[in-house]
Amino acid sequence: MIQTVDFFTPVVDDPFDFGRIAAANSLSDVYAMGGTPKTALNIVAFPIGRLDGKILREILAGGLDTLQKAQTVLLGGHSIEDEEMKYGMAVTGFVHPMKIRTNQGLQAGDCLILTKPLGTGIINTAIKGALAGDRTIRRVTDLMATLNRSAAEIMADFPVSACTDITGFGLLGHLAEMIAGTKMGVVIDCRAVPVLPEVYEFAAMGLVPAGAHKNRSFRQQSVSCAADFDPILRDILFDPQTSGGLLIGCPEKAALTLLRRLQDEGVEDAQIIGYATETQEEKIYLQREQRKE
């Protein structure tokens, strides 16, 4: 049995979309462990006297829509009155004991596959500043509302050594967790990391969430890069993600086949972004990137 819980404040203006995103995010940990979610409980905080009850109904409808796509049953939940709106779920899933995926277990030579592009935190900051266009908002909303179900079901057919989902700690923060205490390091080809359109431009404007700076401050000793490494790209790699993709460690001999399966079956943004290597330093080595113009 897998049990997980997650909830947060709105990241988009549309309440139905917020519900979809919060549900997808709550389900993600189960998928990252190779499991199948089965039941969920709503967790709600809502300012009853300040916002119309229709907003809450739309949020819950969005969450239920995502649960139905995940074939997961809503059993009930709990709500409180609060000055700040929050929504998420406690989710229960199941996985065969011999098929559990954890965020550790990388072996030397394993390839690292990322299934969703980075940049949701930066774009959400641009949305709050009314600087993101409708097309960008729709793209990031649909991305955050997309379940990691397909990626999880596909990776079940491969000898995956480790897996995690990329959320609040950003790509580099979650990578640091994967190698902590393992005598393993990872080399990241920054040119291969998928990034949402306009993210670099928004980050260059300073639209970087506070969480990215906190992530960098906490994990900067785990990262090795050239002195002239692009600071804008660094912020993107530390950007906290909402309902981000899976980061999958897989032996090199199977990685290309896994990548093709992912891309052919709808996980179109999936890319091999690096590989694991034995090292006493337990570092993330960022290969020199080509600076964007």
C-alpha cells in the first residue's frame, strides 16, 4: 500500500483547472513509485465569507475529472474555513512489493529520462504578474494537469533502477535526493533538458519564484558547474515544479527503447538528460551549455 498527501494554494486563475492540477499533483507520488492509485480524499481550505461557493464547486469538479481519468475513486474528504484557499488530496494506491520504485538505486551508467519539460514555477510567476499570454497559460495548465499515469505504466515494462517525480525541490533538488548517501553522481547535459517555451525569457526578466532561490541555497553544494555557467539556466534547473514529470533511471541498454515507447505513446516531451556515474563526491555535474541569445 502507498499513501501520500499533497495540497497547495492556486497556481492558475481558473478554478476547474486548479482542481485538475491539484489532483494530478496529488496522484503523482503513487505513479513515481510504480503504483496504481485507487482511492482519494479531498483536502479543502476555503474562505467561505469572501469567495463564492461556485468557485469551490468548480475546484472539486476539476479534481473529480482528473480522478476519473486516473480510474481512482473519491471516498470523501475534509474541509475547513481559512483565509487562504487550498486544495489537494490524500491518495491511496497499491504496488507489488517486488516492483516498488524509489528515488534511490541508481547504478553507474544508468541513463536519466525526464518526462515533462521544466519551467512551470517560472511561468506561474509570470501568470501572477499578468505577463503570460493565453497560449502560454493554456500550455502550462494542460501540462500540469497531465497525469504521469502513461509514463508510469510504460516504465513498468523496463528494468528501472530509480524514479522520482519533479516537484517543489526542482530538478536539481530531486536529483540531489536521488544520489544522497549512494556514492553516485550524475552528469546532466543541459542542452538535452526539455524546457517550456518562454521560460528562459521570463527567467531573464527576473520572474523566478522564491522557491527556486531557496532550492539553490539548500543544494548548491551538491552541484558542480563552470564558473561562467549561465545563471538563468541555473534558476530554471532549480525552479520548483507543480505536477512535474517523472525522472527515471534506467540501464543504458534499455533506455533508448524506453524513450521511444514514451514518445510514441504520448509522452512526447520525454528526453534522456544525463547519466549516473560512480563518485565519492555525490555531485551533480552540469555540462557546459550553449548560452542562449
